[in-house]
Amino acid sequence: MPEIGFLYFAWWTPLVFLFISGHLTNVATTIYLHRCMTHGGVKLNPVVSLPMRMWLWLSTGIVTREWVACHRKHHAFADKEGDPHSPVLLGLWQILLMGWRHYRIGVQEPGVVEKYGKGCPDDWIERWIFSRVGVSGIVLLLLVDVILFGFVWGIGIWVVQVIWMPILGGFVNGIGHWWGYRNYQTKDESRNFFPFGLLLGGEELHNNHHADPKSARFRRRWFEFDVGWIYLRIMSLFRLAKVSHAGFDRPRRSQPATVSAEEENPLMARAPAAGAE
């Protein structure tokens, strides 16, 4: 049986582990929660969707249906009264620092999850584990981190992993509606803030996404980089993902947005029931 902290053999090993785990959270969020379950632009084979669900349960405790409902409502009321996390309405620092709180307020509003969370997984593992004992995943992750890196480094890594998602969400929802350039004249204040969001899985191309929410591809111009789309292309080669919509051609800067029916009414494009083909 390995000793506690057996992976800590150099000062840089916890940092590498933390970077990899954070990247996994970003990828699972943008591909599974966002592009697949919320907007239905891609279908995932259970071989990849189930590990993503498991990792999100461990690292965030997020309930898929709640995340999806909050984000669909965001698109339905983007930067208008009713948007759960608009920096235009609430202020940039409020979203950057307290975005997690506005997320909780949004999903706890009566009827929001029932109205906007349709089409999400409802299998036994979702009902009995991921949704019912969400906090247990985070506790289990703490145990794993301590076993791998010892008490001091393990607890430190765990704290960063737990706050990683709130920081990511606050950054994307805050900066993405406050600062950057626009390829499309959308009805909201969405912005692209490339190249400062290269580690965000493509979520930094926020204006592109709001112009065509259902698209599984966020990149629109030659200098833009969407790592989530690269992963989806690789998965497609092995038939682990099937893209149903990849968006329109590269825009001119002054080109108006082609607003999809989903942006007008997110429930018109419902995500696949279990994120699988």
C-alpha cells in the first residue's frame, strides 16, 4: 500500500497536478455542460460523457440540471432584467467575486430548474449520486488529494480545485460581457477577450458563442483559438462525439449576428437526454 503523499517527490509535482486537474474541469465544463447538455451542438458517447460527469461531481459538486438551467436562462435574458449573472446589471466586480452566489440565487428561484433544465440526464447515477450527494464528491476529492500529496499540499490543492469553478465562471461571465472585441452585433454586451483566456477551453470567445449559441465551434477568425473544438474534432475521429452544428463562416467585424431560435428561447433546442449518442 503506498504511503500518504507518495506523489510529492518534487516541489513542481503538485503544481503540474493542479494545472492538469484545472484543465480537466475547464474541458468538462465547456464540452459536456456547455456545448453538449445546454445547447445540444454535440452528442457525446458515454465513454467520454460519464468520466466528465464524474470529474465535475468530484471537483465542483455541480448538478448538471441546475448549471444548464442557469445558463439557458442567461441566454434568454442576456444583460437584461432576469439574467442571473450580468455584469452590466450587477457590476463587474460583483460577478468576478460573487458570481457563485448569483448562480445559487438563480437556480433556487421557483420554477427555473424545471423550466430551463429540461433534457438533462435522469439515469440512476444522476438521481442517486451526482444530484443527491453532490457534496460527497468534493469530500472524496479531498481524501484523494491528501493520499496523493500529503496533508499540507493535499489540502492546499483541494482548496484551489474547489474554488476553480467559481473563479472560472465569474471570469467568463464577468469579463465576457464587459471587455474585449466583438465579431457580431448581438443583442447583449458579449465580448471575446482573446488571447487572455487561452486556458479557458474556448469560453473566452464569448461574443462568437452568443451570436450562435448552438454551435459547438466557438472559433470564427484565423487568430482565435478554441481548444474545446480541437478536443471535439479529435473525439469525432474516434466516434466519441458527433457534432450537429458547427456554426457559420468567418464574419466581417460589422456583420450582424445570426441569432438562433435557441437564443430567443433556449427550450426550443433541448439537449440530449444523457449526453450520449
